[in-house]
Amino acid sequence: MQPNMKNNQMSEAEVAELLDRMDMGAISTIGEDGFPYAVPVNYVIIDGKVYIHGRKLGEKVDNIKRNPKVCFTVWQRKGYEDCGVPACDTTTVYECVVIRGNVIFIDDVDTKAKVLQAIADKLVPDKKDMDMKKVPPTLIYMIEPVSMTGKYHRPAAGNNVRVREC
């Protein structure tokens, strides 16, 4: 276990809340050349599983077809804590969830429509009409979690936190 996980482990409720609050994460696959390949994706959590949509072609999909084991990471940076005067006495204030699991491609059109609507409800809640012609060609895949961990760094009382807007 990582050292920070012992003292800074998020509860299951905190993990679920972060996953619900955020709308983008990074999925990491293993490339044909053996190197990791990470890309940002939109996602939704349904019944404890991560659902992602996208195109049926590309390096990420090729990697998953070759090896369905992935890592999915979601994080929120909340600022930088001043822990002392020197520059090296600064640390990031954050929450982070890491999910390791196996990808399953979803072929059922009704399930795909449900997932696409859930993603739309999360990202653009005012859009309600699903164009069913666009559902079959859309790739939907689910990450079946094998492990899920969350950790954080919260500032110490009295320390200044610098917020940096991007």
C-alpha cells in the first residue's frame, strides 16, 4: 500500500461522491509497443461500474481489444498548500480515485441508449431527446472494477491554500 493510503484513504462514500461530481477521467491502456497509453474521456457510473462512450476505431480501442485490463483515474486538484516558507514546502491539495479493471464492450442497443442518456444527463442535463439512429454505431464500454482506491491530501489547519485557475 502506498504510504499516503494509510493515513489519507477516502471512504467508499467519498469515492462515490468524487466519481459522481467529476465528469472526466483518464483511461490508461497498454499499447502494442508495451508503453502505457492514457487519454481523457467522459464517463458515468451506473451500479458501481464505469461506462465510457466513443468511436469504434483508434489506438485506445485497439489496445483494449488486445488487452482488456485498464486503469481509470479521476482527480480534482483543489489548490496548493503552503507548508512552510521555502518553495519546496508546497504540496497539492487533491482528491483522487484509481480504478483497475477489465473492459467489456456493450452491444445491447437498449443498454447503450441508457448509458448514452445517463452521460447526457450528467454532462448536458437540458438535452433529453435521444436520436436512436446514433446509438448502434456508438461504442459503449464498461469497466468492471477489480480494485478501487481513493486518496486525498487536505491542508493542515492554518496553512494557506493557493487556488490556481486553469
